[in-house]
Amino acid sequence: MTTTPFGRFFLPGPTEVHPDVLVLMTRPMIAHRGRAMSNLLAGMLNPLRALFRTECHPLIGTCSATAFMEMAVRSGIRSRVLSLVSGSFGKRFAAIAQACGRDVVTLEVAPGKTVDPDMLRDALIRTEVDAVTLVHSETSTGALAPLEQLAEVVHEFDGVMLLVDAVTSLAGCPVETDAWKLDFVLTGSQKALALPPGLALAAHSDRMIERAKSVPERGGYLDIVSYAEAAENNQPTNTPCVSLLYALDGQLKRNESAGGVEARWQRHREMLEAMERWVDQKGHDLGMSYLPAKDRRSWTVSCLNVREGTGRTIQHAMADRGWTIASGYGELKHHTIRIGHMGDHTVSELEELLGVLEEVAA
């Protein structure tokens, strides 16, 4: 099997996993209803609270983040939802709501754009809904929604829940679950947490649990009430992937020893700034530019316009040199590239990648 040095895998997910984390997954199994499991989950409680900036018991599921999107829908929407769509994953949230039998109204903006607070307020005035879904960091476009300001607007309307996909934002930029009164915030293990795929994590408000109790047919496997009760007792709801929990525990400890979530945010911010400098100074001459506006750029995923038809060509040329990036997503695949600068990557690793990208694009 061919291997490459750590620090050359810059997909927008799954993210490269550090060898020190991978080795943790080789530990022996434990009983998932025994004392060892309870102690493992209890030990992760405060680090997860710090990560989500919450006082609730965060939820852990052996599933993809998409499953927790469905949990949000089944438990948080009574009948009608306003889905904010700024890219493919906003569309996915809306599609899941529709598949679960909810009445869906969409507020859509062009790729690279985000819904502004005034647009949201106007939509909520015109349309009666009991929930709003949104994607904080849209992985397909690299656009970062103004979550704090959007949350303020949602809370102007009584009884409207705010359900947030923070898959490529949590652990990579500020997400203040309690301070911003976010009702449900979900993420996946394979993004800014820099773990293997297979775990979904979430935090919730008290009123999210109360809403769920009033929603019939919210399902069994993804019932948030069952998840919350299990979490409060340091128990899994169903048989978990023990090896991934070992990795999560170890990564949380590594994060704390490196300065906590604020230091992680700062490192991701510095990587975004390094990307922006390179695009301004060199990328522009190579026909590259950012898709999102400067104040709406994800701290973890950069989506760059390239010359028409060259997106896949650049991606393949980078792969030939041992570096992994992504072409555009969906309708953007031929004229954009995406670089996932998140997880355990550093500015120096990113700058080395950009040096190779400059050669390839030239």
C-alpha cells in the first residue's frame, strides 16, 4: 500500500487523521453497557461541552452527520420549516425534511452567497413556520453564514426552532451554542475534529427536548429524547463503535493540551488568512478568485474559481504530485476547486500545498 507523509491530504472531508489518533483505535473492545464505557463517556463530557460551548450533555451517535440532520427534522419540526439554502448541503437539509413528511419552504441564494438577517426576517414575517434549518459553513461553496445574527432574527419569532448544520464549522470557528441560543447543532467526526468518519455529535437546547416530546412519530433509532436520557446517564443509546469513541476521547485530550477550542479556532483563522494572502498575491494571476465574498468565507474550506473546465484537471495534477484537494461540488465541479484547511493541519503545511498549486496552475 502506498502512503504519503501526513500533511498532504486537504479534502474538505474526510480530513486527514493524525497517526497518534489512528493508533488509539487499536485498543481492545470493552462492554458497551459496562463501567468502562460509562467512565469513557463521562470523561468526554466536559471537553465536549467546551467544544460546543454548552452546558447540555452533548449527544454522540455512531452514524454520519446526515443522520443527525434527520434527528433534527424528526424531533424539532412539527409541520412546516423554512430551509435556508446556499448550496448543496442546505438543499440536503430541505430534502430530508421533505422526505420526513414536513412542509418545506426554501429561501435560496446563489452559490457563494449567504442569507442575510433582513432576508430571513422578511421570510419569517411572510411565512408561518415552526422551525428554520440552515448550514453554517456550506462545504460545497465555502460560504460562512452569519449564524449569530441569523439566530437573533429567529428568536424574534415565538416557537420557531433553529436547527444548525455545523459540520464544517464546529471546532474550526466560533459556534456558541448556548450564548446564541441555538436549539440543535450537529457535526461529523471527519471534519474539523480530524477523526475518521462514522460519528455524529450534537448539542441541544432544553426547548428542543420539550419540542421533541410533543412531536409524534419522531422515530426510534434517532429519537433525541432517548439520546438525551442516555447521555445524562453516560450511556450509549445503541451499540456504539467503540474504536471511534477511543479516537474521539484521545482527540479531545489532544485538543485540550494544545490550548483548547479557542486555540483551535485561531489556527483555523490563520489558515484562512494564509489562503486569502495567496489568492490576492499569486492566485489572481493564475486566474483564481474566491467564490464567497471576503466577510462570508469559511474558516475551514476555501472554494476558488478557476478557469472554466480546469477544476478536475488541477485536482488530478495535484494528486499526481502526492497532494489531495477537491474539485468543485455538483454544478461547480468544472470551474472551482476546494481546499479543506481544517483539523490538525497547520499554516506551514498549507503554504507548502499552495506552492505546489502555484506550479500546477501555471
